[in-house]
Amino acid sequence: MALLPSAAARTRRASLDPLFWVLALLLVVTGAGLAVVLVAELAAPIASGPHHDFLAFYAAGKLVLDGRPDGLYDPSAITAIQRAIIPVPVGANGYMPFINPPFAAVAFAPLALLPAAASRVAWVLLSVAMLVAAAAWMARPLPPRERIATVLLVALSFPAYHSLAEGQWSAAMLLGGLAALVAARRGSWTLAGVALATWWLKPQLIALPLIALALDRRWTTVVSAVATGIVLAIGSLPFVGIGTYVTYVGYLVQVGVSHFNGAGAVAPSVWQGNLTTAEGLNGFLVGLLGQGSVVGVDAVWGMLSVGLVLLWLIAALRTRPGFTTLQGRRMVAAGIGVVLLVNPNLFVQDCLLVFLLLPALWPLPAAAYWRAAVGVAILAAVTAVDQPLASHLFTVVLFAVVVGICAAAIASSVRAVPATRPASAPR
């Protein structure tokens, strides 16, 4: 009789499978339409429009090629190159600032040898290759039909489209994060750190994973991630010099601060942007309270972020994150959610990293993994609604998922503690 609820539950879930396929088909068809839009945009001359991030990377690569790395974080130097491509102000700053590490500019320099339009197409093709590789890797455990559908759900998702259109690094970071999870599951903790080092492209995303790994005493991974970052920096020194890194550190601090002083809405800042279009707790609160409500946003963001991290840590003490049990894998997935939620610069392109929840949860039965793939794809698709409406539904749902996993981990550990009987009174 104990098997009946489980069998009934499996039957109910199986009855929903046609709905999952309908939703998957809708997402793939919508994504195919976005792919057509992207191809049309790439085929046209670069013009003033909604996607300008590529200009920052191209200009940075040009500065490295020209032997002027001191201009990477200089608005006038970056602007001069961008105005030669689009002769009008773009973005909130009037130009697109380069806020990645100097080694990223060195990595982009070969593409800057090409004309801007051709360079953009080449970078999109390279990013598509990384994106499809990551998607295929995630989908490997599934049967052929579900495997193909999962690859399409990832590669044609709205965050993927947005990342490709902007020319962002999200595909590389998705592939790096996936490789880190796979290596960690296999016990290759050194390789996990090397793969995780791709997240030095955006240091605010690698900070919490390194802290969590240190708390778990995975020193091999921490050391290899830090060492790989140092190797990347040293390898770029002949092209940019150590002074550029000194400038970058100060610039990075200023950019970080700008996310908590109104990002130009109250007073001019190094980085300016519309934070209501951002996801994560910071974007959600700016959308709720307004970008000018600096004190209120910062205070509530601090309380929510600290509270969320503490909740995850308490749950992790009760259910250790890891890959040997489903509960441990859920905690790994929740940790990824925490990293995204507390990131103050979480825009749509980096919501692509939400697909890392899938490999974090593996292994699962094929049917459950397929449903999880569709569920994560739906969550990623919500960013398309959030983009024009600033509804931040992605953040709300992801927050609920993380809190739910942590609460369940704490509750299950409490239930697992056997009740102790009071000692009998002496006779």
C-alpha cells in the first residue's frame, strides 16, 4: 500500500506531459522567431538601436591592438572608437563603457581586427557554438527527442537571444559554469576551479561561489580558480601592462558603487543605466521603490541579500550541498539561484545562467529531468515579459524557488531528528 501514492503521483505527472510538450513547442517557435530577428539585425549595418554592448568590447579590442590599453576605462578613448561606428550617443552614458577585466579586452582583440559588422557576426557565431555546446552537454542524459528539444529550449531562449544580440559573454560563462559543475560531480576539483575562472569576466558573480567553496573547505577549487584568474591576468600583461589592472580595480569599485547610488538618476556616476530593467533583488527593489529611492533600495536590498544568504547557509548546515543525494543537489541549485539574485548587475543576458540549475540537479529520472528542463526554460522566458514591463517576475519566481528549497531542507532535517522520550521517574 505504501507504493500507491508514489504510483499515483507518477500517473498524475505523466498526464501533464502533453502540456509540457505544448509549452516547449511554444517556447521553441517563439525562440525561432527571435533568431530570425537576430539574423536580420546582424545582416543590416550597425546602427543606433537597442543593442549596444558589443561596441564596448569592440572598442576595447581596438585599444589593445592600437597599443593604448590605458584607454580601456577612459570614456573619451572608448567613445571616439564607438562614434566612428555609430556617430550618435548611445546608452545612458552616451557611450558603452567597458567594465570587464583587461584580459577580456585582450581576448577580444583578434576579433577587433575585422570591421565592426563582421566582428559582431564572428562573435555571435562563436557564442552560438559555445551556447549549443553547453545546451547539448546539459541534454545528454535525455532520450533523443527530449534531448533535441532541450538544446533548442536553451539555445533559443530569450536570455540567449539577448546575450547574442548584445554581444555579451554569457554563453562563455554558461559553458564555464557547466564545466565546473561536471568536474565537481566527478571529483575533479582542480578542473572545477579552472572552469569556474571564466566567471572572473564578471567578478561579482564569482565572489559567492568562492566563499561557499571555502566554507566547504574545497581549497583546491578555490586555489585553482584564483590561480587561473592570476594566470589570465599575467598572460595579458604584455598587451595591457600592470597599470591597467590598477586602474581597473578602482574603476570596478566605482561601477559597483554606482549600482547603489542611483546609477545616475540622483547624481552623475561612472556607470549609468536603467536599473528597473535589471533582474535580481536590486532591480526588483528599484522597480518597486524607484531609482531615486537610494536609501530605501539599499537598506532593503542589504536585508534581503543577507537574509537570503543566511537562509541558504542554515539550510546547508542541515543538508550539505553536494551531488550524491537529491537534497544535496537541490541545495547546489539553490546556491546558484542565490548568486543570481544578489547580483546587483543582473541583466537579461546573464539570466542565461539560470539554466545551470539543470546540471546542478542531475542525476534525475529522464522524465523528471525533461520536466525540469521545460520548467527552467519557462522561468528564463519570463525575462521577455519583464524586459518591457519591468515586472521582475523572474526574480520573484526564482526567489520563491530558492526559499522553498532552503525551507524544505531545514524542515526535512528537523523531521529526521528522532524525538527523545523524557526519562522515566525513578521508582
